[in-house]
Amino acid sequence: MSTKPTILSRRRFLQTSAFAAAGLGLSAKSWGRVVGANDTIRVGVIGFHGRGNALIGDALKAIKDGENARITALCDVDATVLAKGVEAAHKRDEPVKGFKDLRDLYASKEVDAVIIATPNHWHALATVWACQAGLDVYTEKPVSNNVFEGRKMVEAARKYERIVQTGTQSRSSTGIQEAINWVRAGNLGKIKIARGLCYKPRPSIGKTSGDQPVPEGIDYDLWCGPAPLTQPRRNNKANGPVHYDWHWFWNYGAGDLGNQGIHQMDIARWFLGHKGLSPRVLSFGGRLGYDDDGETPNTQVVYHDFPGAPLIFEVRGLPDKKGSKEMDKYRGGSVAVIIECEGGHILVPNYTGATAFDKAGKEIQKWSGTSNHMANFFKAVRSRKVSDLKADILEGHLSSALCHTGNISYRLGQKTGADGIRKALKKHVGAEESFDRMLSHLQSNEVDVAKDMITLGPVLTMDPKTETFPGNAKANALLTRDYRAPFIVPKQV
């Protein structure tokens, strides 16, 4: 197990010089390397068992298309994954250096920028440390494990003048941007509801009898990092006790709301144009249809009561009916965004395009097109302009935080009967209709909601300026977490 001191070093350099520079108000540019127009951007990839491999592919495509960049380092706490990644890079004639501990990577002089694709609970600390080390960052979504972390990431990026891109690649879609501009021009009238959908199959991960052994070769202390050092309580045959299924546990993930749904949450907020968190939020749902080790809901509705029009998000992990391999659809979408307007609606069925329909359901306009999100990151690294980023860390923080605040309402909820839930939803435009469709979906999956009752969360009132719930200690406690030394996200970055 790792027993290294609090923060990377270059070795003592990052324990002393970086923080001393910050205390003296020195720019990160005074000690961090700034890539010139003709310099090669040296990239390190941290975590690549899953999504990280796809991001390596995006980087290689950008390089093939002319970006002067090179992957020089790989980092993973799983020795097997790391060895395979280094071997694959060498076969591509790309010599890379392998690291188990990201602190050692940061302390080296191998990189100018890092791609972070670790489990969610590491995103924030890895990004803050990278900014303090004078590195630019591409971090996967959701950018944080909680609201506090996301704000610290924004503060670190600004304080150290770092370029920090969020992995919500829909922001690089020219098609979606054109659809947003078209709606904002008033072509369908006012937006009535912005609705995100994550109808994605999520079967049971199985049930264990207790703590599971960590496979040989995984530094589990490093894997846990800021989270509690507790043995895994999952062991799906496909994913084992450590990898992937962490998404369904609060210590590490945010359920499918934060896993897949963050993309659709971000697009929905993009259409609405809000640059802050919703003043009121509530959520209802449950982990229904099976009994397994997972904690996060597989069926959920989140209601963000934004002024003007609500943002309603729906998660369904069960199929359209019991035993089926198909998923539900709503207005033609399963993993999608539907913008319901006075004169029709917009369907965003993927990451790259959108279609407009009139009130009768007739297609009246269509948009498509996208660009390489990673190439956009490289461009901003060279220009040093945050405005060049398609998905700056602030955008990533806000959309991720909408997922987190929705989950906070759910986690503070109580099992409630259907009549009680309907009564609570009466004053919220569109919420009762979403609930009724949820009930129909659960009945099609033979879920007895009278027995396996749905959890109804409280309506939480937020101050978007402070990103806190005034006077609500229980909700505010879930805006952050208890960190485990030495892996502490600092209050002062």
C-alpha cells in the first residue's frame, strides 16, 4: 500500500515552491512551462482502463490531423492495465514512461498537460494538483464527486492560469450549437421544459456476502485516494471487485445521472442558458426491479426549478418491459435531450446533432456536425485563452453539480406512496406527468411500487451564489465529503 506524503513533490518542489509561489501571488506561468506555438505538447494520460483508452484515441486522431502533440506518459494504479498500455504505445512507436502514482508523474518533467480519466472521486484532486504543478488538464465527466470539489477545480484553474477542459464532447458539436442558436432566436417560441433522458440498460451487478479481495497488482490505497479506504463490496463477473461498477456507489460515483446523464444534463442546461445552479431541486426514484450491491438509483427523476422553465431529468436502467432487451423511448429519444417549446420541440438524440419538430410532430429543421473535442483542448493550450475552450471547467462544474444536487435530494428522501408523491409534485410543472410515466414503466417491469416504495426527496432551496443550501445542515453536509489524508481536496487551492 502507498504511504507517500501529502502531495507530490517535484519532490520537495511541489510541497514548497508551488505553494510558496501561490502564497506570493505568483502566476503559474512564472514556474509552469507554457507551450509555444511550435512546441510539441507532451501529454500524460491518468487512468485508461475504460474511458481513458477512448481519449487516447481522440488524442491520436488530433495528432494525425496535424496537432503537434505526443503522448509521453501513462499512469494507472493497476499494474496489469499499465503494462498493457505501455506495451501498446511502444507498438505504435510511441515511447512512453509508465507511472503508478500520479504524484510521481507530476513530479517528473515528462508532461505539459494531462488527460484525467480516473474514477470520479479522483477527478478533482488530480486536477487541482495538476494546476498547482503548472500543467493543463483535460478531465473526464462528471468533473467532481461533489459540488465543493467542482468549485475548487474552477478556482485552481483560474488561480494558476491553467487551461482545463471538461470531457462533455457535445460542446464541440456545431450541429447542437446551431440548434441552440435557432431556438434562442425564437423560432419555436419560449422553452417550456428542458428534458434530459438517460434510458440506458443497467442490469443487476449481483449480490456479494461481504468484503471482497482486491486483485493482485492494484494499489488499492491509491485507487481509493480521497475516498475511505474500505474493502470493495461488489464483485460482478464482468467487472470484478474494483473496476467500473464503482459508478453505482456514492463514495466513488453518481449513478447513471452522473455517468451517462451528465452529457444530457449539460446539453439541457446549454439550451436554457443558465450560468448557475437551480434555486430549487427535488428528486424521486429508487433502485428497483432487483436486489443487488449497488447504492445509486436505477430509476430516477430530478427536477431543477429554474426560472422560466424547469430542467427535468429522467433515468431508467430497466428495459421497456420485463424480459425485454429494448429500452423505453420518449418523443423518439432514449439517451437524449428534448426541448419542449411553445411551437414544437427539439430532439437531440446523440452527441452531434438535433432535429426540430412543429406542434404536429412534423420535422421542420435538422442540424448535424461536430469537431474533435481533444483538438479543441490542444488549441487552447497553445493560445492560453479560456475563451477558446468549448467546455471550460466552469461549464463542467455547473452541469456536474446539477447531478450532485439532484442526488442530494434523493439521498435525503423517504419511502413514499404514489398518492403522497403526486400530492408533493402538484405545484411543479411537468413533474407529475414524469412521475406517471415512471410508474407505468415500473409496472411494465412488474415492480410492485406498493411494496418496493419509491423514495421522494425533499425540495431543497439553494443559493446559487454561494452554492449552498441556506439553513439546511443535512443537505450542506452532502455538498462535500470527509477526505482521507493525504488525499485532501484543499479549501484554499
